[in-house]
Amino acid sequence: MLLEDQHPDNKSIMIAVLGRPNAGKSSLINHLLGFDLTVVTSKPQTTRNQFHCNVVIDRTEIVMVDTPGIHATNIEMNKRMNHQAEMGAEGVDLNFVLVDASIDPMNDIREFKKLFTMELSRTWIIFTKTDLVSDAPYEKWFKEIQTMIPTAERFFAISVKNENNIHELTGAICDAAQPGAHLYMDGAASNMNERFFAREYIREQAFKILKEEVPYELAVVIDEYKDAMKMDQAGGSHISASILVNRPSQRAIVVGKMGSNIKTIGTEARKKIEAMVGGKVHLNLHVKVSPRWFTNNYVLDELGLPRSQTQARVWRKK
Ligand SMILES: Nc1nc2c(ncn2[C@@H]2O[C@H](COP(=O)(O)OP(=O)(O)OP(=O)(O)O)[C@@H](O)[C@H]2O)c(=O)[nH]1
Ligand SMILES: [Mg+2]
């Protein structure tokens, strides 16, 4: 479709969805999309990259930028995750700062403010998980937040579990959208491709079944992606992926007794990838020990986590 062919009543808005790890950013995005595009788990630091998640309601295109939760860290990968969140907020029309209402929200927002170094443009504060809170002083919290984030213009107290204020939030987003062309004229759900989401869905299953530090010292890289549609290939798509771990003992945990863990990860991820591509998928998983992969530039680049410009300058000076 050509730009000039777009409907004259089209509206559009781009929103960065920001906050601390586990605040409910990806859950809210999936809820507004109406399907599970981005990965949600009960563990903090699930989202590692910033990317667009798009939905069109009536004639309004809403582009939500999912971002990693901002956290204090000395680990190279995690610094780059924080940088991804700041990149996600660049040039957007509106920021949502999500705050979990169920655990010490004011402490959470102070930490966020300390670690998020960018100036926030127009911002709405979204208190999340209100189903877990019986009575909370949202108005008072919001007033205090405004002293830290002067661009915070309003707040919503929501829950994706019981739909509290979701309808109101959706209406307010559509009202805030400005007349203009849709960015994704072909109706694409994301700026990331199926290869990216295949990687995410494999990692999601690993995050769900593995405990303690293993999920954080694990990454997935796609070694081969043969798309049945593109190659006109009967019998489905073929995907080979490596699950990288830091230590040999973690390899044994990921594989599990008689291969039980890797089998579950593979089966569950395959089902989700098949639903995404709308066809049969053959998924081969390998577990590889790659010591300290989370400090390795090549691996981090492959994972879509480039170093920040400030880091790059420091590196070049040496
Ligand atoms: N009870 C309740 N739980 C919620 C709600 N929203 C999210 N959660 C849960 O909170 C946990 C974290 O949700 P995510 O959406 O992954 O949080 P996130 O902010 O994207 O986390 P990171 O990607 O790690 O930064 C999951 O277990 C969700 O099911 C809610 O409205 N109510
Ligand atoms: Mg997330």
C-alpha cells in the first residue's frame, strides 16, 4: 500500500513501555494486542531486547515498544539490556512507566529514576497488578512521582488479571493518538521477524522450567532457519537452535534426566512457533557450554544487544 492510499482518518501513536523488571510490561502489551506475542514469565529480566508490538484499533495504530526492565548491574549483557530500554524510549510520542502496585511502588520508582538516565518526554504512570492490592493511595503516590518525573501527566491503576481499567486505558491511548499515516502499512505485528520470536519462544520455555541462576546464564541463538513458505518446502519449516550456558553443570540441568527438560522446552516452544508461522515446524535444539557468553561481544551482537554509544566511545579511547 502506498502512503497516499492510507485512509484520511488514520491515527497513530508510539508508546515506550518502561519500568523495573517484572512490573508487568510484556503482560500489558500482550493484553492490548489480544495475543501472546512477547514473552512473559514469572521471573524478572525476561525481556532482553526492545522491539515494536503493534495493534490497530478502529483506525488507530498503536505501536508499543516492549523494553527490558531497568536494574542495577555490573554484567555487560545487563548494561546493554538497560541501554535497550533507553533506546526504546527514543523518539516516542508517549512513555508508560509501569509500577507494580503490590510491592513497594515508591521504592521501585525511585530505583527506576536513579537508573534510567534519559529525560522522559510525555509520560503516563501505570500502576499494575491492582488485583493483588485491596486499597492503595494511588493519587498520593502519583503526586509524589510527579516531583521525580515532572512530565508525568496522568495515571492509571490497572490489572490484566481482572481487566481493571484496561478499557479506560485503551480509550485514553486512542484519544491521545494523532491523525497521521500508519507506520506499519502492511499490518505487521512487529519490527522483529519470526526468527527473533522463535528464539524468544525457546528461551521462554527454558525460563519457565529452569530454576535459580540457570535462566540468567542462558541464551538462545538460531543456527539455521529454513522457512517452508519462502522455500516452497513441503513438510514444514526446519529450525536448529543452540542453547548457550555458562558452565558444564548447567548443560546437564538444561538437558535434564534422560533429556526430559530439553524435550519439554522443545515440545512447548515448537507448538508456539507453529502457531506463529501457521504450519509444521521441526525444531532441533543443542545445548552448548560457552563460558561467560554474556560478556562476549560477538554473542551479544548476535543477540541484538549492541553496546551503547557511550560505551563505544570509552572503548575506542583506550
Ligand atoms: N496478579 C497479577 N500478575 C500480573 C499482572 N500483570 C503481570 N503479572 C505477572 O507478573 C509477572 C511478570 O510479568 P511480565 O509481563 O513478564 O513483566 P515484565 O515487566 O515484562 O518483566 P521483564 O521483562 O522481566 O522486565 C508474570 O508472572 C505475570 O503473569 C497483573 O495484572 N496481575
Ligand atoms: Mg517483559
